Amino acid sequence: MAVLALAGTATITDLAARHDVSRKFVYQQANKASAALAEVFASSAPDNEVLFDLPVTKTWLRQLTLGFTLIGHGSYRGVVELMRDLLGVRIIDGQYPQ
């Protein structure tokens, strides 16, 4: 009932009548479900906490460049700029740093 109330697929009045409860009760259940969802999906880690370490190799950089280009539909020029500005990696003529 709470899921239907949150989804908006049925009116609160219809849900109350269908389950033989008051509209107030439906609202209470919907609020409890909403609070539970918010708690489950709330991040417990601070925004600046390191989530994981990633070993960066030349192969990984090539895969990232290809992914940005093919999956992200980025231009090669944009990918080169992104790699330079965010990762400090300079790609010159398709060559990665030694």
C-alpha cells in the first residue's frame, strides 16, 4: 500500500477504501516507507572519504580513453582535455607517458 501511495499509481482515497483504512493511515505508511527509502540510500561515507584505490596502468588509460570516446560519445580532443585536467595525464598523438 505504501509503495502504491509513493508511486502515485492510485489515489490515497482509493488505497484507503481498498484496504479499509483511513487516509491518515495511508499517509503515515507512505511517510514511513519514504523515510526507510531515504535511510537505505543515504550515503554513510563523507563526501571526501576515499572510496577505493585504483591501479592505473597504460592499458587502463587506453581503455578509459576508448570508453570515454565510444561509450560517452566524447570527441578525442575532449577526452585528451579531460585526461589532462582531471588525471594530469598528457596524451600526445595517441601516446601515453612513459
